[in-house]
Amino acid sequence: MDRCEEKAIHVEKVKKVVSRLPEQDTLQGVADIFKALSDPGRVKIVLALASEELCVCDLAAVCNLSDSAVSHQLRVLRNLKIVRNRREGKIMFYRLDDQHVSALLHQCLEHVIE
């Protein structure tokens, strides 16, 4: 059975855990990042950018997607501050905003592969 056979709340443990939980806005931010990473195409984009700064055309070739599809996915990732961009003339390059998401994805990969 997956539940207690007798209802017993351990008040001190509950208080301790509740005091350690982040604020609701922080929890929502974490959920939004996991939602963004729930799409295999976006995961592939993030993994590609974890190893190299790439332009939209490069990402489209790596991911076997259209430029338009990649741009759409990048917009989602940029809005969540997972990736950032920089313009060089007429070309827009993308890279990870920081290494936290890369570390998270690599840990997930290790977990799935094991």
C-alpha cells in the first residue's frame, strides 16, 4: 500500500520542512523551467548550447528542425532566462544564460542512462 494505515502527522517534522520550502514565486519558476525542458526539442537545443555558442541556422542543422521552429523554441528558452542571445552583424548567436541548467540536464542524463 502507498499510504499510511493510520493518520499521524509529525508536527515538528512538518514545521521544519515547511520552513525550508522556497516562496511560491520561486517554486513556480522551477516548475516553469522543468516545463520548458519537458520538450525533447528544447532539451536538444539546450544540450547543443551547453557545448557551443550557435546561431539559429546552426541549431536548426544540429536539431534537424526549421529555422522557424528553432526560433520559436529559443523564444521560450530566452523568456525563462535559460538562454541569452547576442547579435553579430546580421547573425544572432545563442548560448546558455549560465551553467545551472547545463548541470541539471547532465545530471538528468546520468540518471536516465544508469
